[in-house]
Amino acid sequence: MSNTSAPASVAVTQERKVVTAIPGPKSQEMHKRRAEVVPPGVGAALPVYIENAYGSIVQDVDGNQFIDFATGIGVTTIGHANDAVVAAVAEAAAHFTHVCFTVTPYEGYVKVAELLAKHTPGNHAKRTMLCNSGAEAVENAVKIARKYTRKNGVAVLDHAYHGRTNLTMSMNFKNAPYATGFGPTAPSIFRAPSSYPFRDGLSGAEAAKRTITYLEKIVGAEDLAVVFAEPIQGEGGFIVPADGYLPAIQEWCTKNNVVFVADEVQAGMARTGAYFASEGFGFVPDLVTIAKGVGGGMPIAAVTGRAEIMDASHPGGLGGTFGGNPVSCAAAIAIFSEIEKDNLLDEAKRVEKTLGGGLKKLQEKYPVIGEVRGKGAMLAIELVHPGTKDPNAEAVTKIVAFGAQHGLLLLSAGTYGNVLRFLPSVKTSDALLEDALGVLDEALASL
């Protein structure tokens, strides 16, 4: 690699640049090596091999630079190789890399728990357990809810995504590709209808009534331990529920001794213009699952929730060897500091204004865009066949490929594969956002 001696901040200019075919010759050679040792089940959305990344740009081994609208699937929310995060990681690693918090604890874990207690919704007493990934956080939230309620049932919503472990793949709305051939799936999982305003046309009250009717008549509250909801659904297509929907579900859960979990793995940590997306919908979840953006690229996740619920688990029932790794905790503490220091909640709103405004202008120009939706730096467009609401997955595939060839890294999403989701860093400059919009304009015109 040509830039191993220079930090990413020196090697990567904040500009889009395409200097070879995509993928370039070095990436193609590395992909051949990959095929010899990595199974095809571990996919690659774009087989360009990254050498450096800084800010809002990723640079591959061939020198191509991409505006990053993927951010590791919503992980590098405050930018790649953020200077404060890198410094915190280096300092922590110099002290110790691992001792296991459940053997000999350390302050970093406690500090992360204090920050999450402060910044998650609600003023009630809270507890936090740390783990390694979003799926692991979801699994622990199920365990905690079952222990507290002494009930078994788990309800999830249509279009939900919660992970790839056995339990979480069983909770996903889509079987393919996450659970295909990997069964048997976990029992006691129930799928309730959700709120999808673009497709169901229901108000929040109407959608909540439909969900609650299902929970009462099909599932039954007597053996329902927990309801999971992504405040803004991620893999399902960045679906924003109708106003009033989530507060109504929370109210029903509280009345029926059912734990309500906000899965904020993708939407949380400043991405939507608030620390957690739940704040924008006017409800306070019992538990919050947290990952991705909280570590700035370091593996760390959390379950934060009401003290009485979290305290129901017996000593030794929660934890794990690497949960709350000290180096990852240092990164998370730096993330919170950077959000406050650089006023990144407002920066997410700036991204929404610039990128969201540009997407709405493109919608006026191209009838293939059925809806523009999202909050902050978590935005999407749903593509349809013009004049209908029929999903247009083919257009998404073409635009993602066009973007790759022109230095813009994009992700698809949605139950029907017809959603383009945009997850830029909240620090992405207006100039880069406008440049990306120009590429999208060309891509849409090429259809």
C-alpha cells in the first residue's frame, strides 16, 4: 500500500476523484485473492479495496476517491478517522487493550454508561450493559425483557431488520437473504403490521390501531414480553412512521406490562439531528439498543434502559468477554465529546436541508422518485415506475452502479429493493453534498 506511512488526514483530500476503471486493477487483483479465502456468503456491495479514509471520502488502492454515502452502513457518523477518536483509541491502547469488565472493571465502561444515561430519551434512572454489535444488543434486550416480564413473546414490525444471528434473523421481516437455509428459526416471534405512510396511507392513530389489534387478537398481551420498533426503519427502506404511531404503541405496551424497545442501532447517535431518533417522535422507550455510530468505527454496542427492567437480570446473566472493550469505550467517549464540541446535532440538520432539499428538487424533475423521506443525515428516495407506486428495483440497481463508476458510494434498501438510502457523515460539506446531487442527477437522467 502506497500511503501506509502517512495518516489518512494527509493522504485523502476531500474531493471526488476517479482515476481508473471501477474496480481498478489493484482492487481486481485483491478480489481474486479474496475469492480464494473468503466465502461468497460474505458479500461485497462494491469490490473496491479501501486503503485510506478520512472525513467524507474513502480512497481505494488504485487512488480513486469516493464520496461516502454509506459510512460503513451508518457507522462513521462524524467522519472517517476523526482526529479525536483516533487519538483516544491510541491513548487507550497504550494503557491496556483488554482485561474483561466482568473480571476486573475499568472507568471507561462506567463513563460510557453515564453518557448513555444522560443522552438517551427520558429522565428516569437508567442502567447500561455494553456488548459488541447491534445484533448482540438486540438479543440481550430480548433476554432482559423476558427476565423482567416473566413472559416469552417477541413482537416485531413489518419491514423490520434486527440482525443476522439466529434470534435476530428470525426477527427480520425479510427471510431472504438473511435466513434462507439457516433454519430452524427462533420461536415465539410475531410480526405485526407497521406504519408505512407512502404505501398504506394511514394516519398514526389508524396505523397504531391496526398494530394493537394484531397484538391483542393474534398474539395476546398475556404472553408478550417485548415489542421492538426502529423509530426510522433501516434496511426496510428508511420508513418514517406517521405522527403519533410510536407514542400510541408505547402507551399500549406500558398498560400491558410489555417492554417497548427502540432499536436505534442505525438511527441513533446524532444521525437524525437528535442524539436518538426516538426524540423526534415524542415517546420514551423502555429500552434502547445502540451500536454503529456510537463507536466511530470501533466495535461497541449497548442496551440502555429503565433501571427496574435492567436490574431484573441476575449477576452473571449479562455480559461477554469483549463487551465494552476499553479501546472501544475510549472511542465512544470521544464521539460524545465531538458531538457536543462541534454541535453535530445541528450539522445533521444542515445535511438534511442541503441533501434533502436537493433530493426534493430531483423528485420534481424525475417522476421515478415516488417519495423523499428521512431525518437529518438519514435520508432516502423510494423509486417507482412513473405514474404508479409499483416498486422500481431495477432503477435503484442502475443508479448504485452509476454512482460507483462516478465516485459516489451508495446503498440500496427496502423490502422491495427499490429504495436508495443516504447515510453521509453529518460533517459532510455542502460542496460535497451538492457534488453528490449532481452525480445523482446524471444517474437519474441516464435511466
